[in-house]
Amino acid sequence: MKNKLLKVHPDDNVIVALRDFKAGERVNWNGTTIELLEDIPVKHKFSEGDLRTGDEILMYGVLVGKATKDIFKGSRISRENVTHSASSFKVGERQAGWQAPDISKFQGRTFNGYHRADGKVGTMNYWLVIPLVFCENRNIQVIQDAMLEQLGYASSRQFAVETGKLIQLYQSGAG
């Protein structure tokens, strides 16, 4: 495996292990050698530098937690040394700027869209949702099911209730 480590965002102060590491192993990140002070399981994080109690833990470029005790460079980030924390957020608080791209080279060109009855044109929209942690997979499935149902694409759930009742009967010993 070429990449053994991942830093999700440049502002992050934690690094993700892409394979299991043993305590005492040395890893190189951006020219800096970090000795891992404890075992780091695959997909777990470790500190890129020393963190003091109360220091912010940044991942995805945002505040995700605060150190509950000193965490030394190369130590595993866990529930035992971090508590959840998030920055405040209000709708409209963030100023997002956008620079319109130069579209002059596309003048007079067409695209593979479709024409609507009202004379306007449209494109097919695809939503790609990628959970950043595996524990979100079930939530993604719930979102998909809800959208398919609302859009009228859901398959029939004709026997879902009956199947649920049979499972309950079986689990209670009545089957």
C-alpha cells in the first residue's frame, strides 16, 4: 500500500491511519518523522503534534473535539482523551464568495440535456453521497429510501409489516 496515512484537510491536527500501526513504529508525514506512542488501528487517528488539555481537535478542517488531557505527538485520538465540541453556526453567518467562470469558449455550443415542455432545458442530476465514517452508512440508506419513496421510485413494501410480525413471533419463541 503506497499511502499509509491520510490528512483529510490541511488545517487538521490529526492524521488517519490507513493500516494498523504498532507502538514504536515511525511514520513520515510531510518530511516530519512521528514515533507512534501506542497501537493505532486502521481508520483511527493520532495526533500530529503535542496537544494540551483544552486544545481543539480539527478534522475535515473544522472543530470536532477538545482534548480532555494532554495528548502527545503520535498518541491515538480516542474517547478517553477527547470530548465532542463544535463551532457555533448560524444560517447566513458564513460569507461564501463565488467567482463566475469565464464561459466565452462555450458560446454557440450545445450540451446533451433535454427540452422541457415550457421551452426551457434541463440536465439529469445525480447525487453522490459518501459517508466519511462507516457508522453513517445506515443513515445514508434511510435518506435514499426516503427520497425514492417521495419521488415514487420505491419498490413495493407490501409485505414489510407482515415480515416484521413474523420476525417478532419467531424471536419470542412462538414460531
